[in-house]
Amino acid sequence: MNAVYLVCVVILTAAAVLTLARVTMGPTMLDRSVALDVLISIVICGLAVEAAWNQHLFTLPTLLVLALLGFTGSVSVAR
């Protein structure tokens, strides 16, 4: 189980670094907005991995709030 956790953390960290690069170098505001939405999704995945690793549900409200925040941000930019 440690290897699976380590692989998940490494993949999510690499994805977050690449997404932050897109946020900083994005040529348009739409690219930056999509990258921030992806970054929120990566944070949600990271918190879910942490909750699965520690076998608790304390982070579930935080996951729901972040999912709502990502959806609201995407819809507001699309509008």
C-alpha cells in the first residue's frame, strides 16, 4: 500500500507542477482559468488520497466545498 500511495503522490505532484506552469505561462485568460480549474481538481484528488490513506472522512466537507468552488469558477468564467 505504501508504493501505491507514493505513486499517487508523485503523479499528483508532477501534475500540480505542470499545471502551475500553465497558469503562469498561459497565453490567454481562458488557458489560465482552465489550468486553475484543473489545479482545484488535483487538490481534490490529493485530499481524497490522504483521506483514503488515513481512513477517515473528516476531509469530505472540504472536498465538497472545493468541488463547488471549481464548478462555480468554471461557470462564471464561461458566462
